[in-house]
Amino acid sequence: MIATLKFTTLLLAVVVCRATQDYGYKDVEEPTLGDSQYGSLWPLPQKVQMSTVAFKLSGVSFQIVDAKESSSGASCSLLQNAYRRYDEYIFPISRMQGQNKKKAFASDVSELQVWITSADSECDNYPSVTSDESCECPGMMFVFLVGALSLETFSQLVYEDEYGAKSINRTEIQDFPRFTHRGLLLDSSRHFLPIKVILANLEAMAWNKFNVFHWHIVDDPSFPYMSRTFPQLSQQGAYHPYTHVYTPSDVKMIIEFARLRGIRVVSEFDTPGHTQSWGKGQKDLLTPCYSGASPSGSFGPVNPILNTTYDFMAMFFKEVSTVFPDAYIHLGGDEVDFSCWKSNPDIQKFMAQQGFGTDYSKLESFYIQRLLDIVTTTNKGYMIWQEVIDNGVKLKADTLIHVWKGNQQQYQAEMARVTASGYQALLSTPWYLNRISYGQDWQAAYKADPQDFNGTDAQKKLVVGGEACLWGEYVDATNLTPRLWPRASAVGERLWSDKDVKDTNDAYSRLIQHRCRMVQRGIPAEPLFTGYCAHEYKGV
Amino acid sequence: MIATLKFTTLLLAVVVCRATQDYGYKDVEEPTLGDSQYGSLWPLPQKVQMSTVAFKLSGVSFQIVDAKESSSGASCSLLQNAYRRYDEYIFPISRMQGQNKKKAFASDVSELQVWITSADSECDNYPSVTSDESCECPGMMFVFLVGALSLETFSQLVYEDEYGAKSINRTEIQDFPRFTHRGLLLDSSRHFLPIKVILANLEAMAWNKFNVFHWHIVDDPSFPYMSRTFPQLSQQGAYHPYTHVYTPSDVKMIIEFARLRGIRVVSEFDTPGHTQSWGKGQKDLLTPCYSGASPSGSFGPVNPILNTTYDFMAMFFKEVSTVFPDAYIHLGGDEVDFSCWKSNPDIQKFMAQQGFGTDYSKLESFYIQRLLDIVTTTNKGYMIWQEVIDNGVKLKADTLIHVWKGNQQQYQAEMARVTASGYQALLSTPWYLNRISYGQDWQAAYKADPQDFNGTDAQKKLVVGGEACLWGEYVDATNLTPRLWPRASAVGERLWSDKDVKDTNDAYSRLIQHRCRMVQRGIPAEPLFTGYCAHEYKGV
């Protein structure tokens, strides 16, 4: 898309008036626009040329409008929603003065014209891997649109001069994302996450140009997804049958909120392990574990030897494929514990019949293979944790392998193996943000690079991106948001910006300001270090 | 103090009706009252005998009242404020039904009589080290009062039965704190903490029976304390001269809010190091550092060789001693960097004159000694970080030495040294809660014990308690509260309960419930592990 600005001619007069008033009270180093040549831009666009020539935006007259030539406009609620959102970010207060209808002296920049060039405006569609996230910049200023819906970069260029006047420097930007898959995983099973928390974090994702919400919605501890086909799954498996569940309406709302921000929602229903909560509402789904010759009363992974298991999965994933419009489903497949299978005499018998010997990874593969066949009938692509390929399961060519294990050397080797096999790869190992440590750990996340492994160019091209993961053992509504931001922002820039953008000092300077901007917009992003924001967080 | 409950006679009828309704949806382990024999009590009282005999409290008729025999009552706003606060905790919703003035069938427990026995009720005084925090329990139930002002323990005994009816088990409790000084340090210099955040944390402190708010109010990065005598200190030294300062009214409000909760406010004005922000508003206070033969433009610790320094300190601490009513002031004295003093020719000359040789710790002691003399004239006692005694400064016998350095072996040796010298000691080393790590680190804090060192009984008696410290490098309004609670609760119990209370499993079970109670009361205390609260946090 293309966006241009209309300028009035008051430029010189205004510039002459900008004598610096010295308030004389502040010698403390505060990060200012001057600290990085790129101001507070985050993530850094692919090409930026900022000049020192400044223009003003009047809260009374400035408007975001559809360009005449644009392929979509007033009837596109996705765009109109974005205009409203960014108008409020840019003018959180001064629009109130606009209510007086007094015409202030004409501003330097009177409007931002948003010009959508792609034939498919995606106004009513869901964002997808093929969404056009790039932008051209013909004029003196321009706007980048994520999935044709974000005015984020433009808003990041606006700053306040010493009189509080909204200003913007003449800037030329060319932009597109380095990776198409820039994800964030949230886990609503270990702790239930209220809708409000999910929405707030989708908002913050958009500010950081993340475009995939990986919703790890169910797991061992609880099953908050309310299924229409199998309502007993959440009735029995959620922490509470109606206060701690996501109804179909909740899910719809979250998907729509994400769509308006160019964010895909990829749901994960992890099997055959991580399914304790499934067993509460679905009799005979899990494997009964044995203690000696008799059932111990506890259960293991999904029971892979019963036809009823596959009947259930077929119906369940048929529902899931319609509830979640995204072209991909994440099928999990990680950390399957074989001890329960080993203890069960029926499983042992089945293993012998199939000629699996004592190799239980063959049984796991047997299950996964049948599950993939089921999901394939729903016309969805799938994502899967790395164990599945480690165990040698046959996969469709367009499967995304999600790498999460090991140390740096190990995950780099895995990325090489996965891409050498011709599969697309997605990296998460260095971005397990649930793991915390004292001090500025965003830097380690910032330094990791998903294409940093031994492989051919063709292999590197198979890397579609990565995901920051915030597993839920130690986070819920009380602490999730400040623990995630701005740490996840480091991953956001790594996945968006050019691979050569790796100056930690420059990033630090921009990130401090980006973090204060998130705080000002209402997200309790935690501080990077000693210092302050002009507008501190108002909550507790 | 003594408190008793008045019972009606409906007991049996109610108990008979208590058939358990099985909702059939929940097999998940949820910590319940039954998990610990002590329910959700935190910190654990010195002696508890809980029976299984349950009584009900009616939201319509139950009242907290002054016992006839009480030495203070209706005219004591401190008590009346506490009644209101705890009424709201116990009946957050059902009091609304009470508005209907309908008389429900008589409840089992109709009132809680609060009987203050101490001659000095402290209704209008500030809490002090001699405040009576103990309680006797003559009846079948009783209430513990911290500084004659908390109904916390009573409220912790109240639970909801399966119909949501407020219930309480017949319980006998005898209680008093193990240590008189149970402190929490917050740092408002590295990040400014809005009043709202400080008040919320004072509230949580009261729930955890902390009784000292150690306000590390100024430090190198900023000087938010607005001084009437030297207003330029905050005008120049705060992050912002009026949005990031504590006015005299703010300070008063914080002290009063704390007083109503039995919490002392001990302010710390740390010198001669940690004073960069002081130098902005007070010319010639800091030592000019030299680079070779000429001043480098940077400044070091307070300049100890000028009379003007001591004139300033005398006036400044005279003000501080009236603004903060507590009998103690914390004077800091930690981490003095000698390099700047060493570089300065005037200091070198002074060292020679005094015969200090090149031992700069003698210069530090010279400064501290004069400062202590100044503060002594204000009739305040003082607390000081351990370096001061490490450097051999002569101190008043009632000085509190605050131990914060080293590993376990080192701080235990320091506690032994300090008390062997006859000084009172306060431990913080194992409770630097700003240091975070992945997982349940509250357990390490819980296991530390301030009396665990080699020493005589007389030495052990000199240990007055400890303080949890949350230094401000990485916390501000966005993340301070969830990072602090319930981790600080572990320190709260260690300092309150008997030294033999150290069963981590029992503590875990109670702490999970205590944490959910804090969340329900509006404090975003972070989760200890996977699970849920019936009432989740409502914020983001």
C-alpha cells in the first residue's frame, strides 16, 4: 500500500519559532529522540531516511483519510477501525480541544492519505501467510501497513516538541517483514487468561508487528475451550465450567479483534500427550495406566489403539477447523511420555501385532499419522512441534516444524536438519520468555537469529520465522503482561527487521522509548532499567 | 487485646443441612481449606487450635463491635477504620442484600467483640517498637490485632461453604510476633512509585503482618522527596519537578495510611554515597572529582571536608525528623566509592591534616560520626547499613545494624559479629526480592532465618528482625506489585511465626490460598504455580 501526506506552507515560520526553552530542572539522562537516529521506531523498518526537517500536526484539523486512488476506503471497517485507533494514539487528549470547532492556524501536515494498492484489500478477509505486508513510499512521508491495517509506523514517527505540539520529521521509509511468521504463544491452560488480558496482548502484538497469535488453548491442567460438539470437555476439564472457559462467542471476538490488527489466530490442540484435562470429559480417550496387572486409576496419553479415539478426533477437529478460520492448526505432538503405554497390556499386545517391537515412538508415529490424515480432510495445513519429525513421521510438504528444544548448538542443528529435509521451520527455543532471570534478558532474545545455522540458501528460505512463547506455569492475569513486554518486543524486531539490524545499543535506546509508548497507551510494559516515562502507568 | 464472639444457638440445625453437593465437574486438585490443618492462615499464629465445628456469619446481621470492657472504642478512628476495612473483606458483596433490611434467620455468629486491653490504645499515636502486638484468646474464638488495629487473622478464618455462606470454625489462637521489626524496603528513586502503588503495597503489608515500611526515598538516580527547607533538591534532582515528587501532603498521607494499619514508616536518606541526585539541587554538597590536576566535571560522594556540608545536613535532618514521626531514621552509609575522594587534592590535604594516611574508610567514618551526632540532636534513633560498623564507626548502643551483604556464610558471620559487639541487627541479605529467578523462589526466602548463626542466646536476642528489599532498577508501577507478592509473604511468615514453622509443604498450601485472597482483595499477587483462583484478578 501507499500513503501520502498533504502539506501546507507554514513550514518556515514555525521552524523559526522553535527556540528551545530550558526549564533548568533536568540534568538526568533521559533517552530522547536524538539518542538513536531512528527515534523511537520499533521494530526498525527495512529502510529509513529521517531528516531533521520537522512538520506539525494540528489536533484540530489533522485527519487520516482514504486516498482517492485507494482500492478500499470508507466502506472498509478494518481500515476505519485502524484510523480511529491511531487517531486516539496520536491525539490522546488534544482532540478534546477540537470539540470547540475553533480553527487553529493551519497545521503543517493536514492529512495522511492512506492508499491501498493491492487488488485484494482484505477488508473482510482473515490475514494469511500471503497477506501483503510491504509498502512503498512515493512521497516525503508514508505509512507502513501491516496486512493493510496498521498505521503503527506513522504513529511512531509522531513526537511532541517542547511545547507539546505533535510533530513529525520528513522521513522516507521502505518496509516489509523479514519473516512471514512472527508469532507469540500464550498458554490458557496452566492458568486461565481472561479475555481482557488476551485482547490487551493482541493490541501490544500489533504495536510490535507480530502477526500470529499461537493460542495454546488446552493442555494437561485445564481445558477451557468450549466445544459445541463435545461440551463436556470444558464442563469437566476446565478449572470452572463457565467462569474459566472460552465460549464460541469469546473465541469469535478474539479472532475478530486479531483480524482487525492483521493478526492470525492459530489454535493449538496438543495431542497425544499434554491431554490430562481431555480425559475428564471424554471417557476412554486416554490410555489407562497399569500398576502390575491392574489399572492404577491414572491415565496417560491419548489411547492410540482404539477406533473410538479417531472417531472422536475426526469430529473434534472438524469443529475446530470451522471455529478457527486460519489455514493452519497447530497439532502439538511434543513430550509424549511412554511409561503409561508401556504399562498397559492392551497396548503391548497392539505393539506386537503391528510389529513395533518395543519402539514406542513407532506407536506415537502411528497415532500422529492417522491424526494428520484426519486434519488433512479439513483442508487445513498443520504446524507441529519438532518431536514429530524427530520420530520420523511422514508429513505433508507444507508442514511447519516448530523447533523448541535444546541449547543453541542443538536448536541450530535441528533447524539445519528440518530444512535439509525440505520442511518449513519456525524457531522458538531462544524465545521461551516464561524463563526469567535477573537483569536485561531481552538482549539474549534479541541476539538469537532463526537463520543462524549451517545450511544452504535454499534451507534458509525454508525458515518462515519464529515465535516468542510465554508458557503459563507462573503467569496469569496478575503478571503476564508486564512480564511479556517489552521482552517480546526484542523478538518482534528480530523477526521483522533486516538481519543486519543488531546494534544492541541503538535497539536499547529505541526500545526504552517504545516501552514508554506502550505504557502511555495503557499496557503495563515493565521497565528495562532505572529511569522514568513522562506518562507513567496509572494502574497498580 | 482480647476479642470474643457472640453465638446464637442455631448450630446443630445448620450443620445437619450441610450435605455436600457434588457439581461433578471438577476433579482438578484445588488447594482447599483441608489441605493444611491451618486453612489459609498466613502468617501462621504462634498457637492455633482449629476444630471442625463450623458456625455461620450472616451478611445481614453480623457486626464487628467494641466490647463493653474495651479500653478504646467508638471514638477511636483507627479501630473504626479497621472494622470497615475488614467488614468489606469478609462481605464484599452480600452486604448489599443487607441494605434490604430484611432480617434473615438468625446467624450462628452474630458479632465479633473487639476488646482492647492495653492502657494505651494507640488510637492517635504512631506505631512503635514497643507497640503491643500480642493477643489473648479467652473465648471460643478470638481475634488477633496487629498493633491493636488488624482484624486480619479473623478475616483469614472466614471461608465460604459450598453454598457461599460465610463460615468460621471454632478456633483458639494465641499470638504474638517472633520479631518486632518486620520490614519491607521500597525504592522510589530508581523508579518513581506513584502514591497509589505505595498505598496498595502498604495494604498488602498489613495482610502479611509487616509493620515497617522502609522507604528508600532518594538515591543516585532521582530525588523525589520534596523538602520544604531545600525545595531545589527535588526541583533539580527529581525526574520531574512536580509529576515525579512526593509533596509534604503525599508523605503525610502515606504515613497516616500506614499508621492505620500498624505500620511504621522509616525513611532512608542514604549518605555519603548514593547521592548523585542531591548534587543537582545543592551546590558544593558533593565532592568534585579530578582528572589529573583539574576537576573532571563529575562528582563523587558528599564532600566530608566542608563545614557547609554539616550545616546543610543539620538543617535537612531537622526537617526530616519532624516530617517522619517514627523514632528511627535510616542513614544509609553503604557502598561509598573512594575513587573520587582519592582524586581530589583538597581531600588529600585534609586526609594528611587529620593523619588518616591513605585509609579513606577513616574519612568515611569521620563523616558518618559527625552525621550521627547531628541526627542524635533530633532525638531519633538510627538504622544504618552494615558497612558503617565494618569500618569501625562508634555508634550509639541502640543503633540497628542492617545486614545486606555476602552469601549465606558471610551474612551469618556478620550477624554474629554485629551482635557480639552488642548492637541490634536486622537481616536483609537473603531477602533481596528484586533478584528474580525462574520458578518458586519464595522457598529460598522462606528457609532463611535471621537467628541462624553461631552466637549466644544474648546475641540472638539482639536480632530484632529483618526486611524484604525490592530495589528499583527493574520495577515500577507496571510490575512492582505482582513481583513482590506473594514472594514477600514468605518473609512475612518467617518474621512473624515461631521459628519451628518451616514445613514448606504446609506453607505452600496456605500460601496458595493466601495469594488468592490477596488477588480477591484487589492486589495482583502473582501465581505460585499452575492452577486458578475462584476470583481471578480483574485488571490487565
